Amino acid sequence: MTTQKDTPDTTAGRPRRRPRREDVRAGLLAAALEVFEEIGYVAARLDTIAERAGYTKGAVYSNFGSKQELFATLLGERLADTAADVLSQLDHLTSLEETIARTARHLARGVLREQRWHALVVEFALQAGRDPDVGAVFREHRRNRRSLLATTLAERAAPFGAPSDPEHYTVFATILLATINGMAVECAADPEAVTEEQITGSISAVLRAALAS
């Protein structure tokens, strides 16, 4: 295991270049995601994450003030990988039904492909109700996600004659996120009970109601 030190190491009499801060952060985030998904948020320890990344625990604290902040950064990075991101990539589509079908299929496959991540988010949400610090982090993330999704729904719906005010889609954004999370929980609990077609159909129903409203 390598460690991050305050002074450069030397190899054969020559200074060894210290890793760049952005590389350290990226390594810690990658290790954190692995550890969180393997054993959950509550059980994960910062020293375990540091060891997995190849750094000391001090390296974690020099980049992230706490486990909550570390997880919040992961949540922020995943913010782009949402229905909003999918919808924004379909600007070239002129058919409402094709937009709904493509988006729903992509999100459904994400539910099936990233079950451990969705389970982790559910665990963090439960912890948010018990821990004020976790709750503050999680609420900010969810509000940002709902706002981004509502804005994108408005942008995609307007060309089809629907309202263009993001406020109109706030409830739809909440329902869509709840549908995705709920399906992820059902898949985690009983993978054979929920099919890709069922998930796609559920998400399609919410999108259709939102974009055609």
C-alpha cells in the first residue's frame, strides 16, 4: 500500500513525484464507491476506503471533511446520470412516443444494471432520517436532482404543446424518481419478480403523463 506524505519520496536518489490532488480525489472516490457498494454506507470506514485507494486516512481528510461529504461528492457526480441527462440527449427526436420509449428503456436498464448503487442510495436515505448531518447532505442532493429533472421535463415537453414552466413538473419529477427508486428496491429484494419490460412500462407511464400534460 502506498501512502501520501508531506515530503517527496526518493527512488535511486531522485525525488518521486507526488500524485496530483485531482488524482488522489479520483482514486479515493473510486475506492469509496467500491466499498460503499460492497458493505453499505453505515458499515464503511474511512480507513478501509483509504487503504483500498492506496493512501493514508489523512489523505481522505485532506480532500473530504467527513464520510458524509465523501458520499455527497459521489451523489453529486451521479447527478448527471439521471433521467434529466437521458432526456437532454434526445433533442434530435421529434416524436413524443419515441422520446418516452427511449428514455424509459434506458432508465429501466440502469435500474437492473446498477442495483447495488440504488440499494446504497436507499440506505443513505434511511440514514438521513436518523442523522442530521446525513440528512442535510441527502436533502440538498435530492432537491438538486428534482430541480434538474423538472427543468429538463419542461424543456422536452414544451415542443409538444405542454407547459414550459419547470414548476409544473416538480411533482412529476418526484414521482419519476420515486418510481425508479421503488423499482430498484423491488429488483434488489426479488430480482426474478420484476422484468425490464415492467420497469420500462412503469417509467413510460410517468413520462407520458408528464410530457403530455
